[in-house]
Amino acid sequence: MAELELDQLVNVVLRRVADRLGQTPDRSRDEWQPALLVAGNWKMNAPGGGAGEALVEFASHLALAPQTGVDTLVFPPATLISSVRSALAGAGASTEVGSQDLHWEPSGAHTGEVSADLVLAAGATWTLVGHSERRAAGETHDQVKAKLHRAVASGLSAVLCVGEGLDDRTNGSTFRVLRVQVQTALAGLALRGVTPGRMAIAYEPVWAIGTGRVAEPAQIDEACAFIRTVAGEEFGAAWASRLRVLYGGSVTEESAADILAIDQVGGLLVGGASLSPKRFAAIVEAGAARAQNLSAQGGGS
Ligand code: PGA
């Protein structure tokens, strides 16, 4: 364990030095290259209400969708993590399962909360952190940071959600808001040696979530580029260049391909449309088509 931590620390220092010198870091220590990430956030819903047959149907649709070059992930309500995971495994789908939230403490008197260890034991490998619906319910920047650090320390991969509200967008504070959200949550995380494959940041403008209103391609591109730059201030530019920055907010099977074609977008976080097995599978297929396109161009996102 101590040796592993030392190795991770050396890795971080080497990357930092390489970044400073403007050189490409040695990738032999970390072969991971970015695949697109398509994730479904079921919120307080589940396909068919979460009945066993509905989960099996969902899993079989996903198993049939071409997934080359795409990592797929679903965030069911916590009570369904284990059965969704079994249904996916039963259907032969490689889709991973995540928790929609976690507490920053490892255990204790926190009625109604779930810990990292509990969701890991249920079969989750990922967690969402800082979704705008949780921030709207009172979650602070510091709590989001504590949750993200707890997730990483416990071995969960994490999707950090950030995004400006409509007022921020109209009064010109979008980038100030994004900077505070990203910078606060990531502060000190580089020292934990997290690899870019174990984290993603979802850009979800609050005004686009559940409204049917998708942000403009130029808005998505510049916000995702900005998020990547701020992440690079913590992790170094080379790390940040491999970070998957996702877009979320009213993504559908009709809009998925166009959003995935945006330069800075490394995947999607889908709410409403992820509840239908057919619609979500179609979005995953759009991801596979984009991945094929990128590999034909000979590059990552
Ligand atoms: P939506 O939700 O796709 O229904 O807008 C996205 C999200 O909240 O992650």
C-alpha cells in the first residue's frame, strides 16, 4: 500500500515536471487513452419502475448496442445498484454502475445517507458528485470537495458535475462560477494520484437540465475547454488533455451525435432519455459512431 502510494506520487511529480518542461509525459506508466464516456443518470426513477423484468430489458438493449470506443455507465437510485449490476452482468453488458451521491464520512450517524464503502459493496464502481439538483438542495462547494476526495480515496471513480444557472449565464458570470466549482472540488486531488480515466467532469448548465433546451455548440465547446484548463491547474496540462469532459442537459438520441461532434466533448451525461432502453442504446450507438470517426482521424477527443 505504502509502495503504491509512493509510486503514484512519483508519477504525479514526473507529470508535473514534464508539463513544466513542455514535454510529453512518459505514458508507459499509464497506458490509458480516453474512450468516450456515455452515462445515464436515472435520478429518483428507474425504467419500468425498477421491476426486475424492466431492468433485464434495459440490460439486454445495452448489451446489443455497439460499444467499441465507448465506456458506458448508469447511475440508478442507490436501492437498485445491486440488481442493475446483476441484470447488466446477466446480459453480458460491460456497462458499469454508479451511485448518484455519497457521504463524505466513511460511516457514522448520518440517517438516510450512503457511504462510499456501502455503494462499493453493492457493486458501484463510480459515483456522481455535486449534481446541480443536490447543490440546489443545499450542498456546498466544500461538501462537494469532501465527497469527491472521499470517493477517490475509497477507490470509486467519480463524475464531478458543474454548471452555471440561468442568472449566471445572463449576467456574465458563467466562467467565474465554473472556476469556483471546479477549483474548489479538485483542490489537493492531484496528490492522491488519481488517473484521468477514474474521473470525469460533467458540464451541465442548470438551465439546460430537464428543460428540453440544449446549450449551443459554441457555449458547450468553450465551457468544456475552460473546465479542462482549470483542471489542468491542479493536475497539469497533460493529465487534463486526457480528462473526459462530458456534456449534460436535455441530451436525446436526436441531439447526441451533434453534441459528441464538439471538439472538447468527451462524452455525455444523460438524464430523462437514459430511462428508456431504446433511447439510451441509441445514444450509446451515437457514441460508438463518434469513437469510430475519431479513431479514423487518428486521434482522441
Ligand atoms: P436531463 O438531465 O438529460 O434530463 O436534462 C441531465 C442530468 O441532470 O444529468
